[in-house]
Amino acid sequence: MAVTKDSLIGEVIQENPNAVEILMSFGLGCVGCPSAQMESLEEAAMVHGVNVDNMIEALNK
């Protein structure tokens, strides 16, 4: 599964549990929150002031 800006956090974590560590390294500490599970990576990046392109690149490695 290729991760995109529109990918939901919950789907990314379900596909690759190691994504939690990557997301947390970008400052997304609320990845376990129920509402965050339905949030897109782009939405989460905007809220946390993270460069979404860098985060997507790290998740796709």
C-alpha cells in the first residue's frame, strides 16, 4: 500500500504497525486517539505543523 496525503492514519497503522513510531517522530503523539484514526495524514500534518511530504516519504520507505 502506497501512503498518500489522503491516507487515513488508522489505515496506515493497520497496514504497518511500525508507522506509529514514524508518525510519533514527526510530532503526532495522538496516533492512538480514536478521532485521529479517521484523520488523513494531510489533516494531521496541518494541525501539527509538519511537512506532509517529508512524513509521506518516511512512511513509504
